[in-house]
Amino acid sequence: MKNEYKPLPLDTDSITLPDELMELAEDLARNVHEIWAKTRMEQGWKWGEQRDDKNKLHPCLIEYDQLSEEEKLYDFNTAIGTLKMICMLGYKIEKKK
């Protein structure tokens, strides 16, 4: 019998990010997409109207600005979750002047 995996992410619901980190969140979201797309392309994936795992086609292999709002939100939520975890663990993020 296979063990049932139960994800246990850190609970960051109580963390409120400072306004200055929201711009960083958008930059992170954009970079998350770029890393994902680069990795897929290196694996032989190409753009396709519909996702096709067998033929390695994916509709999200486009520039970040061309993604649907739903897809952008997925990357943005990943960035927000990461920034909240960093803050929860006691790290401080400062922008160089």
C-alpha cells in the first residue's frame, strides 16, 4: 500500500506583506514563469494551443504579459506565498538604495 501524501505548507495566513514587497511579488511571479518556461523548452516542449503531454505542447509557453489573468494569478500566489514564508521565518527584505 502506498503512503498517502499530505502536503503541510507553513501556515502564512497571519502574515501581511508590506506594500513595498508587492512590486517584488510581481517581479518574482514573472521570473517564476520565465524559469518554468525555460525549463520546459530545454525539455523539448513547444507552444501549442492545447496542452499535449505526449507531444510536449503547452499553451503557456508564451511571454508572461500574454498569459491569462488566471495563469498570472497562479504565479503571483506562488510569489506571495514565498515572500510570506520568508517574513514568517524572520528574514527581512530590503531594497538597495
